[in-house]
Amino acid sequence: MNTNSPFKKFTQQIEKIKDLNILEEKLLKIIEKELKKLYKENKLTLVNKKIYLDFKFINILSRSAEFTKNAYVANNLFKKLKKYRIISRKSILYPKNIKFISSNPLDRSFLLADMRIYDKTILLKSDFLRNKDISLDLKLYFYLRIFSLYKLKPNEIMLFNNKLFFELKENCSIIILIKNQQNQDLYRPIKILFLDDIAKNLYLSLENEQGFIFNKKSTYYEDELLKFLGKNSLNIFNIKICIEFEYQINNSPMQLSIKKSNKFPKITLKEINYLYPNVIPKNLLSIENKNEDIYFHKLCNNLNDEMELEEVDAIINNYVMLDFQRFEKLKKILTIPKNKSKEENYFLYWNKFLDKKPSNSLFLPIESFLRYLLRKTDPSIKDRNIRKIKFTTMRDYMSIAFKYIFNTILIQGEISEKTVFMINEKITNNEKLTIKSIKKYKRLANFFLIGFTEFNSLQKINSVMECRRSIVFEEEFNSFVKDIYQKDCNTYKFTLDMRNKSKIRSIFLILLYYTGLRKTELRTRLLKDLIQINKNTFTIDVNINGFKKTMKSTKERKLTLKTNNTKRRVRFEIKNQFHLKILTSYFEWLSKNNYKFLFPRISNSGHLLKHHVMYDRYINNLSKELQLFTKRYTPLHSLRHTFATNYFLKNFENSDSQFLLFELSNILGHADPTVTIENYLHLDFMQLKNLTL
């Protein structure tokens, strides 16, 4: 074997990694084995002389049970290989949810289903529905709990008593579950459930015959369920596995994964109301509106809507400085010693400081959390039950806690639902944080609130602070583009280059819709990044050059590719004749006059500047205008959601699309397809078959 070969270098470098656990070492051996096969067949993919792991290689790995069972570990292993530059930094991460992505993603039910129990379960399901000795309410409860693919808790099933059932169209019914429905001051989580025919028929029979759904407490129905299971020598887990197995046989593994998944943007009442006008009552739509008001600070007395997060932090910090001198002293715990010789004194000082009981009870959970982190870091504490962390990790956790959690608790003066809401607001709405960082910060917030306070906030921090971003439907998007174009024609009427200035914002919207690019990615594109292949087919390149030249033009700082996977080429097709006409004429005019940027700046005197890009503020109002037009939460980023959902729905039935999610995540510039699934695909629209979005 050539000693200078990329594969040989790979094997030499992986031997030097010291922070691998046993499972990661096992997975790494599988990777090495598969790469060796590709090397012998001369099929290794290289980028800058380093091995590039693409979605085809990940698909090979996903055939191994070790990888499918340990997707999270594999994901972290790939991160380490990229971190130590053993593989190309452009390599795709192994996805955390491989069931969605693999070409043969057989669900756990194929491994765990017992055929003897399977036959018994399917027969029991059929028999119990026909059994006249079982009341209708028990049938519906049993079906929802064990014989369906729904993931419903007993208290959620009890919400069927609200009788918010709606028939959208033939063979498509929903029931809306709303918690805290009567309390108008609280956020009221809304869950929209698409009912299958069995659940629908049982529900309607109960409503018609009895006028109510469940007339007893959930404990009664759970007791009856246990008796039913005991009588038939079965348990919930085995029945669920058999039901999943049956569904997978009749459909596909990916359809089962989608059916079972809860982690994707859910459909909203307003979206349903747009598709099926006058079906959803106004009082339910008002609840969704109220939830949005809560989400956007309408109920926060200490803050006003126009404040930026930095201003909020300033208010909090000023309050803290005036009234909490102890808190200021506590902040100095973030100054960790650089020399190992000073570490012992650091731990002695802060442990002694934290031993003094604070006068304000709000400090108790805060200081308990800090003491916990010190204990996990202090090298002098020898305890096998304590999983040690590094100094840098401790400081990272403490910094997040001070900035996003502790300040908010002190300004509120209590740990309440409103406090949790504000913590989540600060994390979620910080545009400087990546999706990965937001999830990390929320996990830390949950860990603190659950482990060190009496306020159990895991459910609330995930559900209370939620505002569902809506997609934009084709018909309303077309109308909105024409509306913007007409407005801009009137704005620039009788001015120089009126025709082309009037098209800029409309074309910006069109390209967001058809490419799925982020707003900043599109704004910074050079004219040469857009290529017209034929009459209605184009490609657009996302690269670092546009960012660099934009910073030079606008004097902005820190504009760059979000991740290594952001660099990409997107191919798209425009079928709408109006969109195609204005884009083509605009592109031809810019090319003919040698403009540098795809979106040139309009000077104060009204001229289009050939060598300067437009400022971000020129398109900022488009988000507000789009939301006013749709009357839903549709910021510009919703067009990226719309692109992703449309792409997935259009290609899902294609038999050649086994790598569909990898293709889509590459187009969107995501390193991990899990990000695409959990944040961009509005999979509820799959329930509304034959629907054009």
C-alpha cells in the first residue's frame, strides 16, 4: 500500500485520537474497513487531498446495525474526525435520525416483532372493534392508546371531550387538542391530530349516540386497559411494535418514520383555515393569535415590542448591578486560572464563598448549580460516580447560565412560567446562535430548572414558547410578488432605471422561493453566481467570494458562510411565466451593463450602482409585508421552509429518490439531514393528499 495514500494517512491519524470511547472506537473500525474496500476499488472521494465522506458512504454505513443503533454516537464521531482534520471538513455528518435517510431504513419493528404475538395482536385488534361487550368509549380509548400509531398520553386523550372535530375533506379529518382552553392569560398549547378512519368512526359514533366522548377520569380508562392487556397476556410495547410492523409492510419504512415522528414543524390552524376557509371557528383562530402575542412579548410588562435583545440584556444587567452585589461577585467565577498551580486556590476560594448562605433565596438554586459544576471540574475530588468535565467546558456552561438564565430569574424576582418563557425567548430569538447552539442552550436551561429548582419546566420550555412558522402557499406567493412589484413600480415611477429598480425586491422574493437560500446568502451573490442554463432553468452558486466583496462594499463585519456545507450550487426551474419574464429581463439587463452584484445598491440620488451591493435594510420590510399579506407568521425565512417542504413532497413518491433527504439537506446547506427534518419539513401536509402548496 502506498505510504502517501489518503487512506494510509487516515489510518495513521486515527491512531493518534485520544478522546474516543469504546463505542466510537468500534464504529471507527467499521469506517476504516469500508474505506479500505473503496480504496482497493479506487473509489475514494477526495477534497483537497483528504477523504470526503458523502451521503453514499453514509448509506453504506447505515447497513450496519452498529451505526443504526448508535446514530448519535456516530454523529459525534464524524464531528471529531472533522475537528482533527482527518477527513475533509466538507464531509457530511452521519445523521442522528438515520431511519429517515437510509435507502433501507427498516424500523425497529422488523427486528423486535414476534410473529406469534403479531398474529395474535392483529386478530385482537379486529375482534375488539367488533366486540359488543366493550363500550364505545373504551374502544376509542384502547384504540388511541395501543392500536394506532398516535403517540397520545392519557391526559391528551381526555381532551377529546372538548369535541373540536372537523372534517376538512373526504377521508381527511382532524381533532384539535387544546390545553388550558379556558385560561386566556396563559399560553394554550395546540395539537392538531389527523384521525384515521377507525378513530374517526368511533369518535362520531360516541358523539351521535351519547353526546359526550369520555365521561370518566383517565385513571378509570387506564385501569380498564391494564385489565384488557392482562386478559390477553400482552403489553403496550409488544402491541405497538406489531402495529408498526403491520403499517410498514403495507407502506414504507420512511412513511412509518414520518408517521411516528413528532419532531418537525407542525401545521397551524391558520394554514388549515387558508386551505379550507370557514372550517376552523374564529374563537380557535383567536387562541392561536393569542399564543403568538404571548410569544412576541405582548404580555411582557417589563419589555416593549421594539426592544432588541441587547437592550433587554442591558435592562436586566443594570437592575442586577443596582440590587444584587453578590451576583456581581459571583460573575467573577467565570475568570478561571490559566496556570495549573492556581487551580487549587480557585476551587478553595469559590467553595468557601458558596458555603455562605445568601440572603436572597433566589440565589439558592443558582449557587447550587455553580457548586455542582465546580465539583464536576475539581481534580482533587476523586469519585468514580462523578463524570468529570474540563475547565473550558465548565466556563462555557457557566457563561450560558449567567447570560440566559440567571439574569432573567433575578429581574423577574421568581422562577415562574413567565420566567421560563423569557429565558426561552432570549435563546430562541438570538440571531447570532446557530440551531445547534440553541438546542445546546435549551438543554442546559432544562437541566438547571429541573435539577435545581422546584419548577419542572421540561414540558413548558419546549411547548409554552412556541410560535409555528407557516409556509407560504403558491397562490398567495404569486399574488404577493405581483403586489410588491406594483408597489415598487409606483415608488420608482418617472425615475432613472425605473423598470429594473422596480424588480429588485420581487426578484429577491422569487429567488428565495425557488432556491431555498438564506436571506444573507442571496443578498451577497455576485451576478456571475447566477447562470441561465436554458429558457427556464438556472443555477446559483453560494460561495465565500460574494460575502467578502459585500463586506468591502457595505463595511459590514463577519459576513461568511454559516458552515462548510453552506458552499453549494443550487439548480432550479421556474415555470411561472410572470416570475420567469421579470427575472430573465432583469438578469439580461444587468449582464449587458456589466453589474458586479446580483442586487445592486440604489444610491441616494436614485441611481443603480454598478459596483456596490444593496444594504440589508432595503429588504428588511419584506418580512413584515409578507406577514401582513398572509395574516400568518411568515417571515422571509418561511420561504426556505416552503422550498424544503415543496421539494420533499414533490419527490417523495419518486422511486429513484432513496437519497432524497441527503439531496435536500445538501441543497439547503445543512451538514446533518436531521436539521432539515426537524426544522424545515412541514410533514403534516403529507396528510392532505393531492394538495398543491
